[in-house]
Amino acid sequence: MALTIRDVADAAGVSAATVSRALRGLSNVEPATRDRIVAIAREMNFSVSPAASRLATGRTGTIGIVTPFVDSWYFSQIFAGVEEVLKPFDVDLLLHTTQPRDPSGLPGAHVRMRRRVDGALVIGLAADSDELTAMSAMDMPVVLLGSRSPGMASVSIDDRLGARIAVSHLAELGHERIALISGRRLPAVFLPENDRLAGYLDVLSARQLPADKSLREIGLFTAPGGEHAMDALLSRRRPPTAVFCMSDEMAYGALRAIARAGLAVGGNKAAGEIAVIGFDNHDLSGLFDLSTVGQPVRELGRSAAQLLMSHVVGSPTTEVRIVPTDLHVRGSTTP
């Protein structure tokens, strides 16, 4: 015999109406009670009818995610954190990527998501981007991850400060020719890259170090891209003695290029070692003995999803959360 809401209610010791409200994500159920009901319903393999839920709540049961990429460690960790929060709400995801631009002229996120989602999590788009402007004009909750805009809820790190921490660490080791490996050509649509460039330039300016554009290369946020970028930097007439990579994955490639060139990695400039620092504190950064600026990526995803679902179930917010970063010093910059 098919399970009913009454069966779940009996198992949970609550009324059928409370089970219905909890499984449909309505706000008038205590969070602890909702979590318990959702857990019991999942154990019993019971789910509320999507059609009934849409009819009762006026919601679609779908959340949108707008992201520049999906194929990197950073975004996989973001999505893992988001999924942890969304799982109890039993919602579907509609994913839209903004980069690279599709030559076929497919519609933007604001067109694809209109009347199809209950809210959207927007990752990394600059506050003045056309896509975000269009999204913010839509009548639905929008939460930003990795960027900030007045009047909108957001979760981010201070990317500019994180870059300053990284480059200051290199400068304090006595390095003057400090190279930069970015993900793409700057300025980019993905805001954190622009902020990290600004932090890099802040330190060079403050310490009166050369801001030589020939010491900047693009690594595409991949290890092969970082390797190719480092090869190019090492081919310069005056190569850098240190390099700041905007992601750990690009730093792994840089380490490989340095080793292949017969050079040593480390913080001893006088001995000819090349210092390398990354950004993320990727799961493998310790294995590679890579110094890096750490950010709690999965927590960023969880936090953004919490703000979004709070908004969706009836508690609008414009809260701005800034999550701290920290410096991890390892062998790639240790004298």
C-alpha cells in the first residue's frame, strides 16, 4: 500500500498538516522539526507530490545557479556545500554557465530562469555586469557568492586582501620580480580575479616594486595552463624569482615547469630558488608542499545556500557575509 502523509505524521508524532508544511518548505515550521520530518520521510522513501507542492505554495521547486565554470575543484566544492543545505528541501537545480560565451547566442540566465526558479545563487559576477543587472531586476530572491552589490545578500572572501597576503609574503622574502599567473585575461567578468589583481598591484605599489606586465601570464585555472604560463615566464630575458598563482591548480603546473627546467622551488632567493604561492588551500596543496592562501570553499557554498533558502521560504535578507582567509606557509616559499 502506498505511503501517505498520515503515515509520516504518525512516525514523527506530529499532525499531517505539519508534515505537509515541512515537506513543502513553508516557513511556519520550526527548523528542528522540519529537519526531523524530512529525515523520517527520507527513511520511509516518501516525498510530497511536486505538483501538489507547486499548487499549494506557488513555487516551482527549483533553484537556479549561475556560474562562470563547473569544471574545477573550486566549483565542485561550492556545489558540494550548496547541495548539503538544499538536500532537506528536496528542490531541483537549474544550472547556467556564463563563460565562455556560447557562439550560438543562447539566452542569458535571466531569460532561462524567468518563472522557472524560486531563487538564484549567482557566483562571481561583477556588480555592474549586464547579466547580474538583469537578474537583480527579476522578482525573485538572488544571493551572490564571490561578489557584492548594494541591497543584495552575499557571501564572499576578501579576494583583494587574500592576494595582498600572498604577495606580501613573497616580498618579505626579498623578492622584487614577482610574477602573476591569472585565470584569464584581466580585467575579467569573474570578479575575484579582478580583486586579486588589485591586491597584487597594491603590494607592488606599496613596496615600490616593478609592476612589469611581461611578468603576467594566463593559466586558465588548470594545471596544464599553469605549466604553460610558467614556461613562458621562465623564457623571459629577466625571469621572475617568485610567482603568485590565482589558484592552487595553476600553481601545480608552475611547480612542474620549474622542475622540468632544472630549477629549484623554495624561498631561498640567494640560492636561486623560485618561490611559488597559490590560492585556495586545495585538498592536494599539502601533498605538493605548496604555500597558499586558504579559503573555506565548501563553507562559502553552504553559507550562500542558507541565505538563499531563508529568502525563499519567507525571510528576506540583505545580509553580507565576509569569510576570512588564512596563509599556509609550506616548502614552496620556505628558505
